[in-house]
Amino acid sequence: MVLEKLGDSLKNTMQKIAKSMFVDEKLINELVKDIQRALLQSDTNVKLVLELTNKIKERALKEKPGRGLTQKEHLINTVYEELVSFLGGEGAKINVGKKPFKIMLVGLFGNGKTTTAGKLAKFFTKRGHKVALVGLDIHRPAAMDQLEQIGKSAKVPVFIDKKEKNALKIWKNNEKELKKYDVLLIDTAGRDALSKDLIKELNELNKEIKPNEALLIMGADVGQAAEKQAEAFHESCKVSGVVITKMDGTAKGGGALIACSVTGAPVKFIGVGEKTDDLEEFKPQNFVSRLLGMGDIETLLEKAKDAIDEDKAEDLGKKFLKGEFNLIDLYEQMEAMNKMGPLSKVMELIPGMGQLKMPKGMLKVQEGKLKIWRYMMDSMTKSELEDPETIDSNRIERIAKGAGTTVSNVRELLKQYRQSKKMMKMMKGGEKGMERMMKKMQQGQVKFK
């Protein structure tokens, strides 16, 4: 998960509010200390942490709950609103305007600038834009080769010149052809530090290209040092926004996010993994909601839309609600889930699920089961997939051999299928059906594997 430790700490804080008998100054002081501890462990600037927690404390003690809100709900809402404000409020979205819309990527070595170019290419392509990558890094020997490979992976054209040693000439030589595209992603050179040479080169490119956006690519592992780096680039290269990479692999991500939010260059994207799809628009409201275990329906729906065709999703939904689905439908649902990413990442997007303390091992086992189940379904005939009730003991043995698994695993898949079907039939009766199902779950009559 993105910022796992910070998220776990904040979820525990929310649960402390939920479990408390009433809200008093003692509870508010405890919560403030918990939030301070969580943010400081995430490498956030002490001064900023104190500013945030003082605001939370002041509002919690002085403000009266709004209409229809309890004191607990008001306190949770206060924490949520102040964290959102702390991370940039409504956020800063990139709206593609006049074409070609030019996005120049700048940053130091080792922050994933070229990789991010590929992720951004995929992001804008998915939104119906004609995208091209432009390689202007003439200093790093493998930069253009890497961009070429990334372009193939993202299925977008790449404009480079491996022989030319002048970045401006590469741009000018391709300028006429580049006018045919909606979005241009321009990869520039990096350095170990922000030097005079780098500033001069970037300023020359900036003057000639006149980018609509200049994005600073920065690794989350820099923590609160991100503030100085963002300000330095902002002053020298007129940076309009920041992309923070490696958010999934460091505890310092909170510090980097917050440090950037207080500069003139807001965070516009975050990298949450190594795949080309692992890039998200940074929306503080959604991000904080996920951190607090409240889910993120908007991102979940976006992932689902990418994973499964809309008409097919509607058809599958009708089948599932009628309880008429077969193993082919279950297989398609599993395939869609698989495209959406690891089960642990999908779980944190579902409201309420993020607060469940499900062991990581359990989620890994479940992901492993889904893979085995797919192999088993691949070993079944079309008629068996369409009518699983025809699968007897002999067929179970054949399927197990074909999939390289055990008979008990095949039986478990069939059992899961029958339970899912039974559960959907129980839900058919709307609210009453849901009530019946909830009662049976409480009585232990409905079990989930």
C-alpha cells in the first residue's frame, strides 16, 4: 500500500475515536499526539506537523458539530479536512488544452524521469489523446535507448537522435512532425545535483519549447528534503507541478508529499508501483480518504473501467444479481480483478475494507488461489465451465491433473462458486434479502474462504 505505516497509524487513530465513549479534551490531546507521531515517522517537517495538529486541536475544541453530525463524526471530519488542506486541498489537475500540449519533464538522476514519461504516455493515451515521447537527454548514454523501449511498451512513437549532441537541435529537427500530436512528453537531462549547467540547459529548452507544463520528477525517498529541491527547480525552471515516484517503497513518502504541497509547485501525480499503469493523479481528498481507511470509490471505478468493458460489466452484474452466473462469468470477473492490480491495493479502495486488519499473508494466499483457479478453469471444457454441476469425481481428477494441482483445490473452487451463487440469490430480495444474508453471516451460516 501507498504509505502503509502512515495509513495504519492514522486508521488506528480513527478507531480510537470510534471506540471512545465520548469526545473530551483528553481524547483530543491523545489523537493530536498520535497524528504527530505518525507524521514525524513519515519524515514530515516538525514545524508543519505542529501547524497541522494545532489547527485540528483548535477546531476540535472550539467548533460545534454541524447539523446531523455527532461529536465523534465532527472530530473525524475535522482530521480529514485538515489533512486534505495540508496536502493541497482540491489538488491540481492537468487539463490538455491547445495542441500540441507540451509537458517537459525535469529532475535529478535516479528519480525515474524516463520511466515516468512512459507512465504519463499510457495515462494520456487512455484518455483518448494522441501521444508522442521526445528524448532530449543527450548526456546519459542509455537514456534514449531506454525511452525507445518505454515507447514500445506504451505503444507510442518516440522522437530521438542518438548521434546529435545538441538537445535544442533534436527538438527543432522534429518540431514540424510533432505538431501532429495532442500531447508531447519531453524527457530532459538530469544531474546528480541542480548545477548551473543543468539550469542553463533547462532554461534554454524552456525558452524555445515554451511548455504548457513543466513537471519535476522526484523520488519519495527524499522525504522532507523535497521542499528545498522543489523550490530550487521552481525558481530556476518555472516548474508547474511535481510527480512523486516510488510512493510504494518508502516510509518517507508523507514527508515528500507535504513538503511539495507548501511550495509553489503542487503534486500532480504519484507513482505507486513499477508497472506502466501504476501512476495516479494526486487528488488529496481521495488520498486522505484511503489513508484513513475510508476507501476511494473514484479510483476504484477508474481501475474497473480500464479492466473491463462497460457493456460486459453491466451484463455480468445482471447475471450475478440474478444468481445465474457460471464459471466462465466467474473467470471473467477474476480476470478483471487481476487487471486492477494486487488484491491488497484493490481492497484499500473499497470503503470500510481499508479499516479491516486483514493479515498480508491472508491476502497473498488469496491472490495465489486466484492464479490456481485460473489454471483449473483453463483445464475445463466449455460445457463444464457453462454448467459446473456436471463436474463429477472423475472430471475433478482430470481437471486437477491438467492444472498441475490437487483434487481438494478443484473441490474448493466448486464450493466457492456454489457459495457465491447462493449469496447472490440471497441478495435478490433487495434490502430484505441483504438483511437475511447479514443475519446468516452473523449466525455463521455464510462463510467466506
